[in-house]
Amino acid sequence: MAEFLAICEYLSVTPKDFFDNDNPNPPLVRDTIDKLKTLPENDLLLILTMINRLQSK
């Protein structure tokens, strides 16, 4: 188990991220989420609008 945790640390991913096949870039997603948590609601709504627009292409 120690070796697995060392691999996760080396890759900058959590054990959960390691097994998440739907997330192609866990460190970037985690960093983005951490920063989103600090934003006020109106900024979050703006970002959500942009994400929805990008996904509809």
C-alpha cells in the first residue's frame, strides 16, 4: 500500500483520482475546483454559463 501511495504522490493524484477513468487530468481538475470554491456565486454562474456553452459545441 505504501508503494501505491508513493506512486499517487509522484503523479500528483489522490488514490480516488488514480482510479477515476473519466478524469483525464486529475491535478488540473482538482486545482480548478479548489479555485472555484473561492469565487462568489455570480462568478460561479458566469463560469458555469461558459462551460455549458463550450460543451454545446
